Amino acid sequence: MYLMPIFVFFYLENGFHIMHDTSHSVFLKNKELSHTIGYISNDVLNGISYFNWIDNHVFSHHAHCNIDGQDHDIDAYPLRLNKNQPYYWYHKYQHIYVVFLYSTIYASMYMNDLKSIFSKNKFGDLNYTEFLIYGKLLNFLLFTWIPLYYMNLSLSAFIIKNVLSKMVGG
């Protein structure tokens, strides 16, 4: 339990800095090495697809920043993030429920990855479905199987700590 804040700190640092900067090709001058580090930091360490992040954040958000219908980052039902989106009565309270919704971002991204495994390849010749599957398997091995095997935690305690860390990270 004492290591949980440290784990969450490094999880956030990895996402905010390493993974984000590699996806924008500004982490290293060598772009291939930068993207390899991005894949490792996102798929293997965070358990979320680096390729989906690039597709949704870099190609969608930065290419069409805050444009309704084109920027996937603002298509966040039930949040209204653009004045051109329809206004419903519950948007008056989104400042209250937004904290809970943002805590579910990891789960949403993970579900998007699972959907991508069963969809068509989006990145040309690169069989990125294999990258998704290998990344998920390595993440499971490093952050689920090994800790459960060596840390002498009950399954319920492990699940609670893991879910809480992902919610705080979201």
C-alpha cells in the first residue's frame, strides 16, 4: 500500500512526458528510437495502445483541435466541451461529475484497444494488431502476474490497488 503513490507518480510521469512527447516525435532526434520508446512506455508500461493514442490524439486532436465531430478528444459524451455541441440540462452539473468521468479514461482507452484488436489495420503495412496483443501480454506479465506471484497480495487487494491507481492516473 505504501508504494501505491510512487507507482501512480511514475505512471503519470510516463504518460504525461515520455509517451506524450514520443507520440509528437519530440522526445529524441532519432524518430524510430523515439517511437520504440513510446511503444514501450505506453503499450508495455501503461497497457494502452501507443498507435491508438497517436490516431486519436495526434492525428485527430492536433489536426482538428476542438472542432466538433472531428476532434475525438472532445467527443466525450456526456460532457459538453465545445460551444457548438448541443446543450442538455445535465451539462449544468458537468463540473461535478467530470472528476468521476476523467477517472474512467484508462478503462475507456483500454476498451478502445480491445475494439481495435478486432478491427482492420489502420497503419498501412504495419500489423499493429500484433503490437496491441504483445503489449497487452507484456503489461499483464509485468504488472499483474509477477506482482500477484511475488508480492503475496490477495487478489481482491491487488484489484482494488490496481483500479485505484488507474483511476487516479485518469
